[in-house]
Amino acid sequence: MMTPLARKYQNVQCETASKERVMVLLFQTAFKHMKNAERSLEANDYKSAAPLLEKASAIVVELLCALNHEVAPELTGRLSDIYLFVTARITQCLATKDVAKIREAQRAFAPLVEAFTAAVGSLGQSSQGAVGQG
């Protein structure tokens, strides 16, 4: 459980983060919920797993809805396919309590988490370098 001070710090971090950083936080949070749900399922703790799966699914659905297909139709089409696959596996996991389904969702989602985290990290580094060069 998070302390009130830690929760306050987390809220400030989210409220002051760039759009890109918020996206990374969403990816990381969805993946964290999937991993925690996997652990709960392995322990046969379905009561704890269900809300984690629901939260992960809600985040992935929001990521899907945020796609702008006009800007990069091919890329967003591929991302849509991945997001739909992940949400389908999460839903199947909720329905069947089959831990293999959440693992399939994680395998599909993990490369996106890593890619977005790396891309946003490189944006931060390049902007810091540009500031230092002026």
C-alpha cells in the first residue's frame, strides 16, 4: 500500500509530466498491472487478479482510442491490432482464469513498453543536448 506522501508525489509527477512521459507511465502501469495479475493468478488469488486485469485492459483501451489514424495509418493500424490482441487476451484471462492468456498479452505488450520508454528517453536526451549546445 502506498503512503499518503508517496501518493502525493506520484500525483504531482503525473500532473506535471509531458504528454510523452504520461504515455510512458500509462504503458508501464498497464504492464505492471498485468505482471501483478499474473502473480495473483499463480497464487490462485482471483479476487486480487480481476481488478488488476480490468485496470490493465482499461489503460490499453484508452491507448487504442488515443491513436490518430490520419497521421500514420500503417503504424496506428499495427498498434491497433496489438492493442486489440492484448485486450482480447486480458478478457479471456478474466473469463477463464487462465494465466497463459495474460502471459500472451504481456509478450505482445512488452515490446511496446520498451519502445515507447526508449523513444521518450531519447527525446529527453536530445532536447537536453540541444539546450546545452546553445
